[in-house]
Amino acid sequence: MSFSLTALGQSSDDNSGEDPFRNDPFFSKPIQEFFQNSSEDSAEEVSSNSDKEIVQYRLNQLNENGIDYDGLFEAGPYNSVSLYSLYPNLPMIHYNRVSGLFLGIENERMQWYGDNWLEIPSIQTTGLIGYSFAQKEWNYSLGLEKLIGRKKYMMLGAEYHDAMATDDFWRIGLTETTLTSFFAGYDYQDYYKQQGYGLYVLLRSRRLFEGGVSFNDNRYSSLITKTDWALFGSGNRYRENPPIEFIFGTPVDTLNLSSLSFSGSFNPKRLVLSRHFTFSLSGMVEIADPGITSSDYDYTKYIGELATYINFEPGGVLKYRLMMGSITGNAPNFKEFQLGGVGSLRALPYKSLAGNSGSIDHYANQMILSNAEIQFGSPSYNNDSWIDFEDFYLSFFLDSGWANYSADLADNSSPFTDFDQFDFSDLRHNGGIGLGSSLIRCELAWDLNETSRSPVFWIRFNPTF
């Protein structure tokens, strides 16, 4: 996730009336505007000067927050409530090794300022229709949302969908993946097909709290790599897309999951809480097989994230993220934990830290991930302490992680089972240096546990978190 300098200008006590939950992505305009006659627009409505200001504002957003995490093009799972990630979450225009080129049009779900297409007060329509040229099939979703109350701080929603999704959106941006896949043949996400429905209730406060509950009933299907094309270096870099599950080493093509999920977050937009400090805290619990409909798996997945930012000197920022997760019961592979590679431990092979079960049937059901970065850059024009993230900055980082498979968790309802076996000496550590901006940055990462290894080089188009 990103930390916006727009947010840096707002404290939690700001009474300016600006709503931090208001998203304004480029693709958020109502569908009917695509069909309006452009000749209806008068010269007085849009001037050339205002156009230039809008373009400059958008470019500043990109430089400051990267290509994904501020929701410039689409809000997606990064700029929405955490429950968004339980639904199909790929952008309406993207490219990867499974979809190939995907072209679609979408009204996003779970947006507090959505499309009132039906022109009925407080009713929002959501949906997606798009075509995957590699899969040679259509993806779609159709939803309806109702905002409740005068302040519209409560939302009821329902959706039916048949579309592709990924659980790896937090590692690397979705639009960032489109760029690396299209141009260089590097795709660091795994995908599956999701067909079913969801019902959700969302709640928010004026500025600092957001959460909700969602019931989902889905049929998940494995997908295979369908293209090896990239503009530079086709056919030699793409990984195989893994199946969603293995049973006794045999791939599983489809499975059914019903789940009841709860999410909550404090300061999800990462507004500054004091002059030189802020933090955000979020968590989600996913309860599979809650007894409402049939489910092939019975598990409870817990995951939490803490992110802090400290401005310790003019132009110097310490950023820290701690993620922890635990799974009780029996979960399919694609719901279990794997660390390593971009977005987690940058010097390790992708998803190479996946527990110690010794079997492909199980990945980790316990996980700790720690990322610390110290960044130095020019102080911002608006605030002479925080970094002006529109300019280049220098960063030093330390990534630490641990993943474990505990057989006791499969038969225990406590998410803390076997965590007392964890020791700090079990952590794997990566360290490195970066130079660039949030939009484009070069990083070198070393494995500090095996210093003889060559460093790993990354080019990123988003902040790490």
C-alpha cells in the first residue's frame, strides 16, 4: 500500500470537509458518459488551462504514489475496503500470462462514491464485462449496492461474478504486472477463475474507520499459462501458473468454497495523526464452511497488517510494515502463505519461503513478514519535513520473514497454536538499497543469510508498501 503526500497535508482533525474515502480514479466515470455526444460539451465547461492542470495533477499523483496504490486508474483492492480482495479483482484492461490481453469495461464495487446509473437515490450499479484473448472467453460480474442513512456511511451490496482473480495483488501492483508482463515477460502473480456470488455489508466513520462483513459462495478453477509472448524476450521468462490445490501430489482443477469474512481497519487512507507520525492497522478473518452452504474446505484464516511512518528529520522518513497470518483447519494451497520475491523478501526466489511440511500438498499456515525502509530525499514544498515523493529519493531496506507449516493448526481452533515455537533466529533477512521515485525505482537486494549469493535487481513502479 502507498502513503500519499495528499494525506500528509491532512490531519485526522482536519475539518476542511474533504472526504478521504472519496476515490477519483481515471476509469471511474459512469458508463453512460462513454456514450454521450462529445459535442454536447461546451467550451466554457472545460478550458485548455484546466486540462493542463488536470494532466499535471495526474502526473504528480503518479510520481508521488506509483502506478497502482493510489487508485489513479482504478480503485481496485488497494484503495477499497479489504473485503474487495475476496471478489474478482483484476483491472478491466490488463495483460498477463494467463489472460493474455484483456479488454473490458467496469463499474467498481464497494466505492462510497459510485455510479448512480439507474438515477435512483443511493442505489449504485456495479459490474464488469470483458474478453480474454488468451483464454478466448468472456469475464463478467453484475452487482447492486444500496447506501444507507443521511451520511451514507453504511452500504449493502450483492454481486454475481464469473471472472479471473489473484491473491497476489499485495506483492506487486496489478497495473505494474501488466507493464512487466507485456514488455519483459515477468509476471509475479498467480491466477484462478472465480464463479459465484457474494453479499456484503460495509460500515465507515467520517475519516478513520472502515470495515464490513461478506458472505461468499464460489467455485474456483485452476488456470494454465496461455501465452509466452512479451514485447522483449518472449518464450523464456514466464512461469507456469500453478493449480489452486494439490491432493497427494495430484493437481485439483476445481473446488467449492463458501466463507464468511470480517474486516476492519483504522486509518485505512493513512492520514497523518500527528505532525511527524502516522500509522494504519487492518485485519481480516475468513471463515470457510460457516454452515450456510456446502464447502469442500473448513478453515479459518487470520491476517493482520500494521504500517507506520515516522518523519525523523527533514526529508527523512522511516517506514515500517508488519504482517502476520495464521490458518486453522485445512485450507487449499492458494489460500496458504508463501513468501519470497518482489513485495516480501526481495532477495529470495519467488514464493520460495513456504513452510517446512516437505510436501507440495501444504504450504505455510503461519507467517510473519517485516519490512523496514529508511528514505532520504528533498523536503516537500508544502511541508518542509516530509519527503517530496515527486522527486527521486534514496532508500535502505531490511526485509525479514518466517513461514511455517504446523500440523497442530489443522486440528486446533486457536490461531496462536505453535507460535510459541517461533524464535527470532528463524527469520530470513534480506537487505538492500534503492534509488528512484515511487513511479520508477531501481533496487538491489542481498540475501543476508547467504551472503555468497549474487544480489537481485528490481525495477519497481510502485512503493513496496
